[in-house]
Amino acid sequence: MTGTGGAVSHPCSALEGEVSAPGDKSVSHRALMLAGVAVGETKIDGLLEGEDVLATAAALRGLGVEVERTGPGRWQVHGRGVGGLVEPEDVLDMGNSGTAARLLLGLLATHRLTATLTGDASLRSRPMRRVSEPLSRFGAAFHGRADGRLPLTVVGAGAPVPVRYELPVASAQVKSAVLLAGLNTPGETVVVEPSPTRDHTERMLRHFGACVQREEGGVVRVAGEPELVARAVSVPGDISSAAFPLAAAAILPGSRVTVTGVGLNPGRIGLVETLREMGAGIAVANERVEGGEPVGDITVAWRPLSAVDVPPERVPSMIDEFPVLAVVAAFAGGTTRMSGLAELRVKESDRLGAMAAGLAACGVAVRESADTLEVEGGRPQGGVGIASRLDHRIAMAFLVLGMGAREAVRIDDIAPVATSFPGFVGLMNGLGAAIEA
Ligand code: S3P
């Protein structure tokens, strides 16, 4: 029934237990990349060993960086210093990861080298002009397909000039690409963001010794040509992965689940705020700062949920959590309205379209517009097959839906889950789920 790579999520009863989430994907990519341009040996602990991050490690090796796994989640990187990356002999395959591709294009744009990046069918369909356009202003040239998508060749600027760039969309990836390009550029590079997005790049740049300043009005400045010095990095658990067991606890009566050691960066915790507004029982404990990032343990205890309106200004702080929030909304009393979702259309899949179609197939009443989604809550019927569309979060969201639906939900291909959450099925089943892979 499951077929190669498929899975079935059967309805189950309450979830119970304490788990830790895999390492944060955003922080893992940045840790490897910044270690690669720091001077000396960086030791990383808690690195996400998902396919996306392994692709970043492989790309850095292709650029002359020594990257070595020394134990589970433990990695050692011998950096080449700012501006020290070398021309790769082969195409760099970034797999499924938009973050890896865009941030690396940023670094490469101000190196005197030529490199070609590609990725899987999902990544090759995603917009890259949003980075090639600002990176061209440093003096880099881009050659590729007419639509600007991968495969894409970057010819890095030999004599880069600093840039001041106002982001047309709230995107941490674009902000980060520009800041990373600013490293091997004399003078000051400035990015202005329309609304705040995750600031992992800024925090980690400071951790490695760069001078990064944030001012009123979303202005972020990085001083060029810093000497980045190798530093130990401890990667927090990924709140975007923790979201799945926590959301499952929120919809299954009687559940209580704790995820320990989760990153609580203010630019990432919109889902926690939203679940709280919906009425879920939420507690955060053991709050601390590790490696410049706030971390804590999150517990969700089931309580009856009510629908909410999610305001557009909250979107960047939960941009990757809308698939699972849409599932939670399908179990909440009333109609949940989400707006400002245009960016969801250019993620690993068109997530707005995928959620609307998948929820409708599961018997949920939904309304979709160009950038909004409305979901009427109740108890979804399920009993259908859903295509994961090369999108890990679509696969995991519908596996969570199956746990609370009247009938099982089948996913055609859960292989993409390995990009961000290796061990997802085992972890969920350990809490009481009944997922057959
Ligand atoms: C990420 C930023 C977000 C997010 C992605 C990871 C990052 O993308 O969707 O999964 O690590 O910077 P945008 O900033 O482009 O919205």
C-alpha cells in the first residue's frame, strides 16, 4: 500500500513524551559556511545531518574547505578565511535547499572565481533573481536560463564594491546573501528589510567576530573584510521540526509533548504565539542562550482549540510553519484566516496550493486566494492519498493530519523528509503515532 518511499499515517490516540528536535537547518547551513570562511578550526555540535546540510558540506569541500564529521552531529571545519574559497572543479549540487543555494551564491559573488550551482527539480523551479539581482550590484555576473533559475553560473566580482540594498520581499535568505557578499568587499554593506526576518546570519557573523549593526527601520550593516576567527558553534534544535510533534499534541485530545533544546529566536516563534492564541496549553522552560541564540524546552498540552486570524506581520516569524498550522486549523473550532502568504508559493513547492488542495481532499472546507488561506475547523475525514511534491513539510503536515483524522492519510513519497528531519517517523511513533513507512 505504501509503495516505494510512501507512508501511511493511521488515526491514533493521545501523544505523550519528551524528545529533542534535530539541529536547526538555518543555523546549520550558516555554521558550515561561516566556518568555511573563518580562519582556523571550527567545531560544530548538534549539526543537522539532513540531506540539505550535507549538500552544503559537500559544496564547501568543492570550494576547497576541509569539512569532516567527527561524531554524531559533531563536525570540524578548517576554514580558508574571508575571500579564500577556490574555484570548484565541478557543478555544485545544492539538492533541495533554497537557503543553501542563495546563501552560497552570496558568498561566491565576491570571490574571484566561476561556479555553477544546480539542485533537484524543486530547487530548479525556485526564483533566483531575488539574489542574482542584488549580487550583480557588487560586480558579480550571472549566466543561466532565461528565467534566472538554477542551473546558474556565477562569475564572482574581482573588485567588489559595497552595496546598499532595500529588500523588495521580507526574506532572510536574500538579506543573508547580501550580507555574506559584503564580507569579501571593502567598506560597508547595508541591507534594509521591510519587516524583521530571522537574524541567524547576523548573530553568527558576530559570533565569528564580524561587526554587524542593526538600526531602526530594519537597517542592517556589515563592515567588510573582517577577520573571522574560528569559534565553537552549538546548533539549537529546529523549531520548524519541533513544530510537527508539538502541533500533533495540540490536535490529539489528552496529549502532552515536550521538545527540549529548541531554538527560540524571536524571528522564528510565530507558531508558538499562534498556538497559544488558539488555546493550546503551552509552557516554555529552561530558557538560556547558547552560541548567541536563545534556546529552551517547549511543552504543548492538548486543550480545545479555536480558530484565529493570523496577521500578515507575523508571517516571516512562522514562514515555514504554515503547512502544519493549516492542519491544526482543520481541528480548531471556527474559521482560521491566514493572510500575507504570497511567499509560500515559491517554497519547496507551492505550499499554499498544496495545503488548499490536500486539505480539500481530506474533506476540509478551505478557501484560497493569491495570498490568503481560510480553513474551517472540525474533524477531517482523511482516507486519501496526498502527493508530497518534493516538499518535506507538506509530507510531514499531512502525516500529522492523518494522526487526528477519521481515516488514515497516505503520502506518496516521504523521501523529502530526510532533507530536514531524519528520524521523523521513529520519533513520532515513539510519542504514540502510528505511521507506517
Ligand atoms: C530561511 C529563510 C526562509 C525559510 C527557509 C529558511 C533561512 O526563507 O523559508 O526555510 O534559513 O534564511 P525566506 O527568508 O526566503 O522567506
